[in-house]
Amino acid sequence: MAASSKVSLKLLIDCKSNKVLFAEAGKDFVDFLFNLLSLPLGTVIKLLKTNSMVGSLVGSHGSLYESIEKLSETYMHPNQNKDSLLNPRAPTPASGVPLLLGYDAAGRIVYMCPDSYHRNVADVSGMACPQCKKRMETEVTVIGRNVGKGKTSDEGGFVIGVVTYMVMDDLTVKPMSTISSVTMLNKFNVTDVGALQEKVIDLGMNEALRLLKASFESKTVLTSVFLGNKKF
């Protein structure tokens, strides 16, 4: 999927408490959530900083990031550079994962030495090969990966697509069933089903960034991102 792709999910909202009880989601949204765990911290800070969303989220991490930006390359080790910290290589996502956050990890370049049988690669050009000590400057393109061992699937991503998933307000993910839905309603002490409302929403890049930010700040992520101060 392209970075501008949108993903849909259905929210179950308790209008009395103005809270999302849970969301009914498909494979695409769950794949997106799971992929968040693979992002380097530097990538997260850069994404939020670029979109003016850092604020108090990363606390001292934001200050650390800015200090590295301002630090002269003179103070960096000859074998290192600031770009590896400020723009870390996000891992190539599993094929089929919606790239809602807009970073481009697919097709990234790594480097190897001329003696390819050594099988070493580096994110930064010019590093010395541990075996032959030659400079690793030969470009190699990283392609999308398939997740799983010993299994192949045309679906890609992390989870299977024949299942509907329940995503809780705190982003807990579990397979959805009629029994699990009833159990959740009992857990939330819902006695007036008339106060419940279903709402289908589309998750684009803006919502994805807000969700990423809220996941570091809140245990009520879906409510914070999709309801805020809205009343239903």
C-alpha cells in the first residue's frame, strides 16, 4: 500500500461515558499496529517532530534528538555519522503492511564489501568489513520481507486475514467473537445498549500519527484519537 492509503475500522462507543469500548478491525489495521513495534525510536521522534507533534511526548528524548542535530560532525567518531541516529533505517516492513505513517523503508540501501561471500552488510557506506577489512561500499537493495517461518502467504503482513479482530482502547488486540463482545460489555458494566453507537472511521496519515503519539501517552488511545472532546 502507498503512504496515502486509508484503513477502516468500526468503533463501538458508549455515548454516556463518551468512551470507545473497543474497535472491530481487519487485518490491515492490526498489521499497522504490530508494525509500530518495529520502528526505531529515532524514526518515531523524527515522524512526530516533522509533523509538529513531539510536545511532551518524548520528554528528554526530544532534547537529545535536537542536541544531536546541533552537534558538529567534528565530534563524531570517523566511523559514525549523525544521520544514523537522526534518520535511523526503519526495518523494511512485512509486505502488505499499510505504510500510513509516510516513512519510506521499502527499497532502502545497505552496503557490503566487494567480497560478497563474507555476507556482511552495513547501513553506512565506507565501514570496514570485519573479515577482509575492505571498505563496504557496494550497494545492495533491501526488499520487502515475508513474515513467518516455513509458511508462505499471498496476504503478507503479520496476521491472517480471515479473522476479525477486537482492538481495545489501550490497543490490546485479540480475535473477535460474539462471546468476546458480550464479555466486554459485561466487563464495562453496560446495561443500556441504547447508549451504544457504532461508528466507522477511516485511518489516514494524520490519524496514524496521532495514534502513534497517543500510544506513548495514554491508556485510552482510541478514545483520545477518535473522540477527543466530541460528544455522541
